[in-house]
Amino acid sequence: MGKKIRIFSYSVFLLLTTLESSFASSLSQSNSNQGIEHSISRNLKEDQSQVPEVHCSRERSRAAWKVIEEYLMPFLEREKYQLSSKCRLHPSNDIFRDQEENKIHVDINEWRCGYCKKIFRAEKYLDQHFDNRHLNLLNVSGSKCLADVCGALHCDLVMDTQSRKTKCNPAAAAKNRHLCEDLADSCFPINQGPQATRLHELFLRQFCDAHTCSGGRKPFSRGGRKHTSIFYLAISILILMFLPIFYLIVYLYQREMRTGGQQLKRISKPGRKPKPS
Ligand SMILES: [Zn+2]
């Protein structure tokens, strides 16, 4: 009996010591984890303090770039004209250009970060990720904010803004027209040959003429990049699919008519002359 008690108390002692040692090790591990987390957060804070503050709208910069790509680039390509970096429309003057080019749109609900390959459900989450994780990769060295030329470029027309201003403000229109003409002068100086002169003229018609409250003139009057619409593609595929079916129906109908007519003839052959009514 005494031996049994001794064995029992010994096993309880063993159990307690194992529990104690595992508790101590987990405690020390959590302490070291806290240490790592602490040092990470400190490093992050140090990194963030090195990143300059950005006061430039990513969304509006993106809209401005969309307008440039859609309604200006096709004409530059046609003229084989190179924008000078002094021109505010030059890609190097868009602080978000590098980040925007590192956006990979894999699928409708899949956006990948080109820097760290992380995947997001929507573009806005990738934008947030860029702001939180890759702010140090912004091209802020002497760059200007592309969103600042939005007034001249009619960015609102390519943004999904529900509440568009319906009332025209003459002062704002005049200011935007001035900014627009400044862009034309600095990007396409008329003393730099026939290409620049032609593009200067085009820029005024395409963007600046519409900055007026007298109405009548519309922006992007010279057109933009041509897109093959998905809608037209779908319609053509549907027509191509239904055309054989349509012909088959017509063929079957005509065959039916022909055989029906022959049967009628066969029936009416031995018949008598119709009674005169
Ligand atoms: Zn990333």
C-alpha cells in the first residue's frame, strides 16, 4: 500500500514538473515573440518617418493618366512625338506611375501587387496596400502631382462620379482654360517644328476649347483610341451561331411545303372536277 502511494506521488511530481517546464518555455517564447513584434513595429515606425507625406490624389492622377492615354497618346504616336520631361503630362511627372504599372489585373476579382505578389479582391484594396506597404517606392523626387492638371483635362468625364456639376462656373472655366493653354505651350512649343505645331493645335481643339460656359463645344472632339467593344464581339458571335440554325429552319420548312404539295396533288389526281358554284 505504501509503495503504491509512493509511485502515485512520484508520477504526480513528474506530471507537475513537465507542466511547469512547458509553461515556462511557452512563456519565454511569447516574450521573445513580443520582442520581435516590438522590433518590427519600431522598424515600421522608422520607415514611415522616412517616407515623405503625399498630398496628391491617386484616383484623380489615375483619371488624368487615363485621359492622356486615351485622347492624347494616339496622336503623339501618329506624329512620333516625344514629350519633354518639362511637360507636366510626361509619365515622370506622375508620382503614382511606377505603382500603377505594378498593378496586375489577373481577373475581375483578382488584383496582384507587382512588388510582393500579394493578391487582392479589388483595386481599392491594392491601392490601400500600396499606401501602407510600398509608400517608399513612390517617385516623389521633384515630381509634380498629375491630379493637378485634372481641371484642364476634363478628368470628371472618365471618373465614376455620380454627382457631376451641372451649372457652369465662368471663373473656373477661365482658370481651366488658362491651365490648358499653358500645357499646350509647354508640351508642344510651336517653335519646335511642324509636328509640335500640329499637336499644339490639336491639344487646343481636343481639351481647351470646351472650357467655356457658352456651350456648344465638347471635349475630346478629335476622338480617342479605338476599342473593339466586347458588346459588338458578342453580337457577332451570336449572329454566327444562329445563322446556320435559321437556314436549317428555312430549309426544313420549304421541304415540308414541297412534300405537302405533292401529297395534295396525289390526292387530287383521281378526284372529279370541282362542282361549279
Ligand atoms: Zn505589395
